[in-house]
Amino acid sequence: MPEPTQVPVLNVANLLTMSRLALVPVFLLALFAEGGFDRTWRLIAFVVFAVASITDHIDGRLARKHGLITDFGKIADPIADKALTGSALVGLSVLGTLPWWVTIVIAVREVGVTLLRFWVIRHGVIPASRGGKLKTLAQVFAIGLFLLPLPPILLSLAWLAMGVAIALTVVTGIDYVIRAVRLRARGKRAIQ
């Protein structure tokens, strides 16, 4: 039987993940340019956010299709997602476009899930679930709407999207807690 090949950490999927992290400061500069409410800069911030968000879909697809999945990627990808969405949420709250309670609810869940991943890492890696991926998509869509200089009549659409994102954020957060506890319990039983 042939020995499994080691996937190099430095691969195209992981480079895309790292590029998403590198786009975070670029996004923030565009978001806050000219006081944060200039239409052109808000559109530029939206485009940078959209491009960075698209890399999330592409890097995961490439990793699965070409066997480039690494433990580094499983950990770095959600951290890059959290850095991008977290900076957008905080930025929108600082500008007064989004209430702080929305940012806090989402941030607590995201930080909590990241800490859970590190809490169980000795026992295994918790990959992103389908619900987690749907939550990320909902958050990105809702944040994108809030980044755009929408006319007031369309703000209800942005709020509807954010409501769905918040609901998915809470439900998937609970799911990750359950998965982490089960993984850790299995790991402890295997050691005994």
C-alpha cells in the first residue's frame, strides 16, 4: 500500500486564506476613508470585502478538489473569516451604521468557537460544518448590504439579512459547543 503524501502547508488554498487576512487592513482603510460615509469609498470597501469573501469560497473548493487540506488551513481559514467579518462589524458599529449589540453577539460566538477549536485541538480538529458555512454566507451577505450606501427604503432588506445571520450565528454556536464536548469526551475515553 502506498504511503500517503504529505500536503505542503504552503499551497494555493492556504495562500488565498492568507491573502484574505492581508485584505483586512485594506478593507478598513477604505471603510474609514473620508469619515466612513463617502459613497465612493464605501463602494470600494464593499468591493474589497466581496473579493476577500470570495477567496473563502475559492480556497475551500481548491483544497477539497486538489487534496490540499491541511490542519493549518482548517484553523487559519475560520480565523481569516473572523478577522474579515469581525473588522467589518466593528467598523460598521464604530461608524454607527450597525448597533454594537449585533457586533457583540456575533463576536462572542466567533471568539467562543475559535477558543473551542483550540480547547479540543489535542483530540482532533473541528472542521467547519454546513451550518457554519451557511452562517458565514449569511453574515457576509448581510454585512455587504450594510457596507453599501443603500437608500433608506432598502435598509429593511439589510436588517432582514442580518436577522437571519444572527439566528444562524447563535444556532451554529450551540452546535459547535456540542461537537467540541463530544470530541473532547471521545479523546479522553481513548486515552483511558
